[in-house]
Amino acid sequence: LDDYKLVNNVRLNLAYTGYYKGVKVTVMSSGMGCPSMAIYAKELFDYYNVEKIIRVGSCGSYYDEIDVKSVILAEKAYTLSNFSYQYDGNELDLISASSFLNQKIIENAYKANIELRIGNIETTDVFYKTINNPEVKKNYCLGVEMESFALFLNAKKLNKKAACILTVSDNLITGAEATSEERQNSFTKMITLALD
């Protein structure tokens, strides 16, 4: 970002606002897990009139052919969590990202020659887990992370737009994994796609 400035450091959750190609953008952490993501998304959507949130983050791959550093665009988020029931009494377990944002991301990936895997993602409350639920396979989840379901649900309830672009940090089938340094410094394709 150009001309960026720190706009939040409450609870050390740093947020910066600056300009990307002349467009004003804010970037910040969502914390980890659905509860943390839900708080930030709800307040940004509801209190600060944010219209679009694109989550960028890491995930574990459920398929041996989806290798470390592959980029995944989530079409839907599936969860075993009871987050939806606690939110409003509905037992929703599969929710879509914004088709508008996803289409823009797909177009930009094509222009930038970035290979994009597109499919569902599992949002879990347990980070280090094994693939032992047939529903994960039934819902064609490409991998697993911890926040997208809460983001997509908040966006749906508040009539906003949300998307999620992930970089594979671990392959849960082959055991391949990115180093801490690679996770910090080389997962840039998803960030470029989100900003573009």
C-alpha cells in the first residue's frame, strides 16, 4: 500500500489503511477461528459500513495433487461447527461466498496467469485434525481452515460481500508443509488477487 497509516492497534490487532493503485484499502488481521472472525466482520460490516471483505490466509490441503503454495478460491464454506445455530437458531452447515467477488478474483487470476483451484473449503474449530468425516468428501472440500464460514455467514445476514482466497501451507495427505519463513514471505499471489 502507498501512503499507509496505522488506524487500529486495539488489543494489538493492527489495521492499516492506505492506497493500492489509487484505491483506498484497509488491511487487518481477523484473529483465528470463527468467533474472532465473526466479531471483526460483524463490526466492520455493521458499524463501519464496510461493503466487501476478502479473507486471505493459509489452509491445509485434502488432496495430494493440491500441493503446498497452491492458491484456492473458496466457492462455499462447509462446517461441522454449531456457529450458525448459535448465531440465529438455524442449523446451516454450507454457505456461499459472494459470486460477484469470486468472479472478479477469477478474472484477475486469469489476467495475472495465476493458477487458481476453485471449490469448497472446510471451516473447522480444530486446527490439527484428520480427515475422518464423510461429509467433508461429500461436500467436495479441497482443504481446511478456520474462519471462512463465519465471514460468509455475517456477509449473508448483513447483505454484504465476502470472499476467501487461501494458499496451501500444508498437504494433509502427503505431509508436505511450507516453512514459517515461506508462509510469511512467499504467499503473495493471494494478496495480489485480493487487492486487484
